[in-house]
Amino acid sequence: MKTPRLAALTAATIAVAVLAACSGGTTAGDKGDTRTLTLASVDQGSVEDIVKAFEKVNPGVKVRYTTSGADQYQQQIRTQLSSGTAPDVMSVWPGNGNPAATHVLAEPGYLRDLSDRPWAAKLPDAVKSVAQYDDKTYTALFGQNGIGAVYNEQALQKSGLTAPTTWTQLLKFCKDAAAKGTPAFALGNQDNWVTQIVLYALVATTVYGPDRDFDTKMQAGKATFAESQWTTALDKYLTMEKTGCFQKNPLGTTYEASQQLAATGKTLGIVQGNWVIALLKPKNPKATYTLKPLPAVDDPTRTIVPAAAGAGYGINAKAKNEELALKFVDFVMSPKGMNLYAKKQGGLPTLPDTGYTADPSLTELSTFIKDGRTVPFMDQLWPNTKVQQTMLSGLQEIFSDQSTPEKALKAMDADYQAGD
């Protein structure tokens, strides 16, 4: 998995980047054909069930849809929108930073305002912030994922150790695990996108715990990475490395190899998104896994978890069949629609109280989301993709002693302040 942008990564992980149908876009329904909806989706492997369920409750309606990988889709959809060949409904990413993200498509007027839909006002604040542009809701975000410490329960039990809930406990946990010959966490930093995962887990608490308005301050030019608690988070990341929280040579370990370490109990777990659980299970079907917050402070009540929505759906502002498009999006955002997606994709519904029974491995993540103790993945509100690229390369340089946290954060500031 090489997609560096975490927002895109999430969707790409879920969607499986395989072109499944025609790649030249969806031909919009004929004008006046009120029974046909056109749809372009990256949810390959799960949208099929949604379409069947929607057609079943709307007899006579036909959904003509295409699915494609995230990279290819993002390259095509804007061209289709500008040329008038885009479908009625299309996949749209939360926040900013890729060609099919909410801000990018809403700003030039390509998307219909969905603020009047019954589900829009119910979106949790953390999700609403990336579903909106200019205080209007444009994207129906139906599912979300989180980042934390994913423990191999059997390996943890064998070690006799208990998952930590405070920063002090975390460092002791790492020392004790290392002393027993089984490092606490696998880390596959050879794949550069992986380098950000531990940092995001720490930033959620150190930065957004004391200041939920940090992104707003960044956008207003009133805060910087280099002069914020990002420095604390990065220092804690390096402290974890020096304390022996990870296996030897993270820079020489791939994401795939790190999964093998965690699945087989050669480490007690792995710091990753919940999507990794679906990848660990085939490697060791007898093991069970639990995602817990990665502590960054000594007061567990102050812990915040990164949790973000994956790609959702927007409606073409020039949809040929707007009424049916609205009906489809409302169905996706209904308890039945969201639960169908959550079951197929292994995530959690965006809206509370859908009656969905989450996988036991996600119980704590579900509680944090329900309690509002989450923040979006940090890159979702950055003004351009270069900020993250600079962060990823900077982290690898820090781990190889070629740079310093100060230099890396200042470089991120320079790219952030360059704007769009």
C-alpha cells in the first residue's frame, strides 16, 4: 500500500484499487428518464450491495454504476464534471487535498448543497468539519476509521503485560516487553506513509487535547507546526523509538512485514488504523485483536483518538436526475445504508444510533467516537498535498539521523503557508 495521503489511503484501503468496470466515466441518465440513476464509486466490493438494496426498496429504479481505483477515479472525475459527462452521484473525499475532495469540488460549484438533508445536522462535529465547505454540507460521509494500538490479544496475554492507558505506563510497557524479547509494537517505516501513523496517534492528544481550534488557528496564520505541541508529539515518537517500543530497524521493515510480526506474536501489537485488523486475521486466523488508544499523557481522560471519515458521496450540481440522486444519498445515510457499508468495509457508521453492532475489536474506538473524543486525520484540513509529503520525507530523514524535528516541522510550515 503506497498511497501516502491518509485520507485517500483510508478510502483506497477500503475500496480495493481495482478497476471493475468501464473507466471512461458514467454516461449520465437521459434527460427525462426519472427511473435511472448514474453513479461513480470507489467502493468496489461494497457498493454492489448498496445498489441492490436501494433498487429493492425502489421498484422500477435502475442504478447504472461504475467502480474504479481511487487514483484513477481522482484523475477522471474533475474532467467529467467540467465537460458535463459526470454522473448524478459520485464518490467525494472529506476535507481538502486531492482532486476529488470536498473543498476542491465544492469551491467551483460542482457539487449540490446537501445541508437541507435530514442527516446533515446529525453529523458529529469531527465529521462535519470535513464534509463541509463554506459552512455548507456537500458530502455524505457514511463511515469512519480510527488509529490506535492494535494488540494481539494472545501475545499480550502470554507476555503477562497489560495494555497501557497513560504515557508513563506506555514507556514501562515498552521496556518490559523488550526485556521479555517481544517488542511492544511492529513498525514498518520502510513504506513512508506508515511513518505518520504513530505521530498522528500522539498529535491527536498532545495538540488537539488542549486546543481543538488548532486547525482554525493554522488557517488564520496564528499557529505553526514548529511552535506548537507538534514538537511534543514528535519528541514522544522519538522517545518511543529510544525506549525500545518498536522492533529493530523500523526503516528496514515494510508494512507487510510489520503485519506479519504483529499477527504471529513476535511483537505484542502494531500502531495502525483499524483497517489493519482485516489484514492481520488471514495471517493468523487463531489470533484476536483489539484496538485501543495510544496514550500520550498521564491523564487517560485527556486522550483523543484520530478518527476520520473515508470517501462518501456528493451529488453533481448539474445532475440529470437530482430527485433520484437525493433519494440514493439519503438511503446511504440511513441506518440500513450505513450499516450495510460498515459490515462490508469493517469500519463504523458515521452517525450514532444506527443500531450497528461493531466488531468487538473496535469497541473502544466506537466509544471514543460516540463521546466526541476524536479528531480528523491531520492531513484532511491541510491546504495542499505537499505538506504531508514533506512530513513523510522528514520523518524518514529523522529516523535515519539526516534531519531534526525542528527542521522537519519548519519545512512543513513553509509548505502549509504556501497555500493551495
